[in-house]
Amino acid sequence: MEVGDIYECVVDRLNHQGKGICVIDGRVVFVSDSLPGEHVKIKIDYVSRKFVTGIVIDRLSDSSSRVNVKCPYYSFCGGCDIMHLSYSFQHEFKFNKVNDIIRKFVHENIKINEVDFDEQFYYRNKATFHVKEGIGFYKDKTYDLIDIDKCLISSIEINNVLGILKKMNLNGVDQVIVRSSYYDKSVMVIFSVVGKVDEGYLIDSLKDIVSSIYIKKDKYRLIYGSEYIVDKIGDLKFVISPDSFFQVNTPMAYKLYSKVRDYAGNLDDSNVLDLYCGTGTIGLFVGGKAIVGVEINESAIHDANINKDLNNISNCKFICGDSGKVLKGLNKNFDVVIVDPPRSGLSPLSINEVISVGAKRVIYVSCDPVTLARDLNIFKEFYDIREISLFDLFPNTNHVESVCLLERR
Ligand SMILES: C[S@@+](CC[C@H](N)C(=O)[O-])C[C@H]1O[C@@H](n2cnc3c(N)ncnc32)[C@H](O)[C@@H]1O
């Protein structure tokens, strides 16, 4: 099989990234923009010993799960990858993905709940636009810019700002990050600069529609408006600084945090540990007799302390540092531990330290089912894996969030 070869085949199933899988001459070929059952003519565009990829040059039959994609940039933009699946099929795909990974790697009959979801479009409260000869996103796996007019998954407020950015002279700027609040619709703009910029011009161009403008060179510097914007999850308000983590889909974050609170049970008499706490959102949301949050990013800890005061919560303490190392030095008197690590999952030190806490319940929030499965295999020696609930925080992409309840045996 060589690059440029042309084949006709029928797509068998989807891989975990949402690409169609065809088997041709005993070789697995991954084909973008194809769905199970579709008869396609493909051209091979990459061959290695491990895998082969192909692109559809003619679709000879359509799956009933296919929809017309409204985004004109979809076929080359690196952002969304499953927008051609109907929204209900996106959820079936995400459920099957987690189910397959958990069955394959954890080998247990674990209850997995259907995917919970909300709006399919205009949900993202953060977008990173690159600036070159225009402004937009990079083509998939390249640094080639796609100049875009609109992004169907970014909030309306972000799109409004993009409309103005497109008319501006952005000399000296290489990236623009736009963050918006679902709650009060306020917007923060961060210009990442590589050359000289006219700050007065940037402010004058945007001040009517944004509430905060930063310049980022080595560090972040506020040049206009308020230090942060504020969003709300449930009854709580949270500040968002230029570089601290905040869930990109606010209404879905509410659903996910509510599930964590359900799994945690009544916390009136419980000491709660919120590991990888970001700006303290989950710990503050679920409550407890006393809450300790641990997070490596200093500016997130700074925001966590503001969030605590903003919501008049006093029984909460935030510690800045690596989760495993901090936990090793802590008095481990916790009834419930919540972990929400990045895609890489828990470090070996963190997982050992969490197990040594001996909490009655551990609630694991994961954005990557593969590292979740790896970590569950270690937990399962000491904990029963009760159930997993799934949340679609990233519609039109192959990503899915899992919340898993573990109970000490
Ligand atoms: C998926 S986010 C979760 C944040 C928070 N729970 C939320 O819902 O907004 C993961 C967080 O882990 C932090 N982090 C990454 N590595 C860490 C480490 N080794 N120790 C502590 N925190 C870490 C990141 O800075 C980030 O804020």
C-alpha cells in the first residue's frame, strides 16, 4: 500500500478520535469524515508500519447518522472533528468510546451512564486565535492559518469580538485569546505580542465591547478594565484571570459539578480534599465541613482565594504545589477526595498518596478515558468502582468528560 493509491471500501466502525476504520488487504486504514456503513472511495495519504490514513475522494453512500456541516472551515480546521455526526450519534460515539476503553483496560462490569449534554453550538467561553496574514485557527496538524469570520462553537460574545479583531491592524500580535462569561456576558481579551504594539489603539478599538484587556509578553499586564471577569456556576461566582483554568463550557460544568456533589453524598460532617483544584471551583461548589484544595498554578490559587471570599466561604484552604508532593506532607484526615487531573491523569506519587488517605469515597473527574482506565486499575485493588457518568463539555469534538465514583472496600 502506497501514498496515492485509490481504493473503494466500506467503513466498519469509528476509532476513538472519530475517524472511520476500513480494513483493506488486511491493513487498518483510518479515514477522516467517514461513518460506519458508508461506502467510500479513498486516496491513501499516509503510510507507516503502524498505521495508514486515507481521505475520502468520493462518498458512494451516506450514513443516516450523517448531517450537513454548517461550518465552512470544518474539513481543514484542527478544532472540531465529529461535527458531521448527528448530535445524538456524537453521544452514542462518546458513550461507546468510554465503554470500550473501560471494558478493554479495566476488565470490569462497571455501570456507565448515558452522556449528559446541553447546547451543541456557541458553547465555548474561551478561544485562541492565531494572527498571521489574517486571524483564525491553524489547519489541522500545521501552522497554516485559516482566516475565519466566525466559529460555531465559540460564544456569541467571542464571535462579536472576532468581528472587530478582523478589521484591526494587529501588527506585532501573534495570538489573541478571548474569554467570555456565560453569566454576565463580559469579555476579556489577551494580546500575545512579539513586536511593538500601539496599546492605545488596541484599547480604543475594543473598549466598547470588552471589560478587560491584557498584553502578554513574558508576563500578563492589564492595559484596560478589570483584572478579571466573573462567571457563575450554580449559585457561586468565580473569577477568571488571563491564564487560570476555567471549564470552557459553563452550563455543562454545572451539570458535571452537580454529579460530583451527588456522588460525594452528604458532606456536612466531612473533610473534603479537592486535588488539581484549579480556581477552587469543585471544592467550593460541593462544600463540606472543611475543604482543602491543591493546585500547581499560582495564579489559579490566587483566584481560588478570591473565589472563597467572593462567595463568603471560610472553611476552605488552598495550597499551591504539586498534588503528590503536597499530599505527602499533609495530615491525611479526609473523608472524600475529589481528583480532576489534566489529560495525563494522576502521577504515580499522587495515586499512591490518594490511596494512602483511605477516604471512604474518591471521585475521579477525567478528560481522558485512557488515563482514567489506567488509574482505575490501580484504585480497584482498594476501591470498588461504583459507576461512571459522562458529560459532553466539548460538542463536535471527540472529547468527553467522565466522573467516576469509587468506594473504599
Ligand atoms: C482539568 S483542570 C481542573 C481544574 C478544576 N478542578 C476545575 O474544574 O476548574 C486540572 C488542573 O490541574 C492543575 N495541575 C496540573 N498538574 C498539576 C500537579 N502536578 N499538581 C497540582 N495541580 C496540577 C492544572 O493547573 C489545572 O488547573
